[in-house]
Amino acid sequence: MNDAESRSDPDADESAAPDAFGRAIRDHHRGERTEPLLHSDGAETTEHPIESFYFTPFDPEVGTNGWLGSHLQGPLLDVGAGTGRHALYFQERFETVAIEPSPALVETMRERGVADARRGSMFDLAEDFDRDRFGSALLNGTHLGLVGSMRGLSAFLDDLAFVIRPDGTAVVDCYDPDHPATSEVIGYREDPTPGLAHRVMFFEYEGERDPILQLRLFSPDRLREAAVGTGWEVVDVARGEDGYHYRAALSRR
């Protein structure tokens, strides 16, 4: 681990910032959760399905998982790795570094056996890792939308290219605003621009509320547009059975 990478150490600076989402999942893992994790956009509140979303083992034979694996190579950077579902699978095949901004989720990953779990942000990649450090990156969980705008998406892809070697790849996922079923996703906000939408939501656990998440939703065509000039090209798109959630494979050009 070099000096830049060590700055992502989760034990270095655990602030008092809210971490309702991470704590609920960690408590669930430990068998200590006594309250639901609430998922809300203000007008609608539901219980977030922790077990099925975060603790089902990654199976390359299910859905688009085999497709996902075919577009990844090592070393792998798992960005926003959650509970380490993917990292646990891929670390048996090649070096895998899993990063998460939530201290509680980093603890969870380590307890579950993720070999290299660190506290880190998708927005600090160029500061935390050396140029060309990884062969692939995985962003699974629709947190790509945290970039906030088309310009933000292009800037993020620029930063991602810095840490991925010239023959590298990436897989990201998102909800497609052009699919009619996307409007049923909690927190959905329409946008008059084709291929774009918003999502506004927050999590709450044991009376603690996380900051409001404001995500931008991009169609595959908008992702292709944002990739122009960043060193990335969208080479393939795979959709889940629902049709509105998709994964996109990108390759360095």
C-alpha cells in the first residue's frame, strides 16, 4: 500500500457524520438490528430490503452477473462496494480493492472476509490511487448518479480513467429514465430533457437520518455522450429482467 492509498484507511478519521445506512447494514450482519432501515423521499417511506440486496452471494450464473464478470479484469477497484458481495467473489480470481465512504460498511466488509476493504470516496480516486493502478473498476449500486449532472459524469469518468490502465475496463449501472417503469422507483423526479431524470431520497435508522441523496439518472445514450473526450467508450449494455435497470461496460480507448 503506497502513501496515497493509505489515506483511504477507514480507521484514520471516523467523523461523527450520520451513517444510518451503513450502521443498519452492519447491525443486520451482526444480528444486532432491532429496527428497520427506512428508505424515504419525504412523501413515501418503505423498509429497505437489507438481506436480499446486500447479503445474497454473487452468483455468475444469475441474470447479467456472468456478463459483468466477462468485462472485468484485475487488479479490480470495487467502488462503493457495500457489504463486499462482488469483492468476495472477485478477490478469489485477482487482486481486488474495495472502497466505501461508510466506516460501518468497511467494518462489515472486513468481518465478512474482504481482504482489502478501505474507506474511500468515488470522488477522490485520483488523490487516493496511483495512475494506471487498476485493470478494471466496478460501480454497482446506481451511485454513479451522485455525479449530479452530465458535466459531473464526464469529470468523474476523467478521474476514473486516471486510475485505470490504458487497456482497462469498467462496469457501471443506472436506472434508465427512458424506460416507463423507472418512474415507479422511490424518489423519482422527471426531467424534460430526454434521457435524464432525478432521484431524491434518504435513509433513516434508529432515529438517525442520513443526508438527502440527490442522484442524476442517465440513459445509456446519455452515458455514451458524457464519455466522449474522457478516454472511455461504452462498448456494451445489459439489462435486467425488469428492463429499466441496466449495466454498461466501458473500455479505455
